[in-house]
Amino acid sequence: MRRHLDTGPIGPRGTLVLTEVADLSSDAQALLLRYLTAWESAQSASRPWVRVIATTSRDLAAEVGLGAFRRDLYYRLCIVPLELPPLRDRPGDIPMLLEDLGGQAARAHGQRPPRYTAMALRLLRRYTWPGNVRELRNLCERMAILSPGREVAPDDLPMEIRRGDAPRADAPTFQLPSTGINLNGLEAELIRQALALAAGNKSRAARLLGLTRDTLLYRMEKHLIKA
């Protein structure tokens, strides 16, 4: 949790950033709701002008459905929702992020930023980035220290990236048999398996299938699947 406040003509002004808000305990959620309510009900002359930014890597609506997050706090915070896809879903951003984050790391160490060969960039684009942008930032820090101003080749990258843990972008993830398939039957079976893995939790099953919850519910109705 980070806070930056200064004093303006209508009271304190600033930005309150709540990171991983879904991890707040029930007591902390109640306390936060109380503060937000108090801010809104304050007299106009002393009312703080505070922008609240809450971040989470979890499905907050699903957490509300499970009773793990307060519904009233969710609607208090969810005014302008912004969804940022994970880095593995936007490999085209990697060159830009390498330039930006690599430049920051190089300046911090008083060095020139490294350059990346075409093969190294290809490996970086196909990596799954389980640590998301933070993992890429750490890589930039490492390369700024170990390869300042030099060209980074595949052999300079960490082992997990060189191994190619992620499939190639042009590699098929499913091989269609020559006899063909029953697409509706396959879809229904995958939905049943996802629901079984998620112990009937539809939000989790939707995430396993890469769907929204509403899309999953529509396809369950389509295939007459109940859970």
C-alpha cells in the first residue's frame, strides 16, 4: 500500500495505491470501507481529494461471489475498471518494454543499455513470463549489469528462457486427426473437465478455459451442462 498526499485548498490531495487489494483481510476491508465512506461524507471545505487506485491479479468479482471480498467495498472501488492482460498475452509489447525498462536499469547503473539479437527477441516473445512484467524488469536489471552496451544473444539469456518453456507462436497446440472431430462434443467435454478441476466453481473453470464467466455460462446452457 502506497500513499502520496499533500495539502490543497479543499483538504489533502493525492493518490492512494492499494496493491493486491484482494489479499486484504476481512478486518482490513471493513477499515478501508469505513475510510472511503468517511472521505465521501466529509464537509466540502475539508474533504480530501484522493484518487484511489486498487490493483489485483485475481478475479475480484469471483472473490465477491465466493464471499472472500466485501460486495459493498467492491462496488465502492470498481468505478473505472481497467484490465491489463498478462505479458504472455501481449508479446508484441516486449521490444518496447525492453527499451524502456532496460534504459531505466542502465541509467541506474551508469551504463549503456544492451541490445538484443533477433533470435534473443524471438525467445523472449515466446516465453510465458510467469512473473509477468516484474520478471522482465528483473531480466533488464541483470542484462544491464552483465551485458552493458553489448549485444545479448540467446546464450546470454536465463536457462528457462533458452529452453523455450512456451510453445512457438506458429506451433499448433492441437493436432486435428485425419478423421476429423465432433467440435460440439469436444467443447462440451472440455467444459465438463474444467468444472471438475475447479470443483464446480464456474469462475475458476472459465479461467481454465480462457473464457469469461458469462461466456462459460452461455456455453453450459448451450450444451445442457449443469454444475
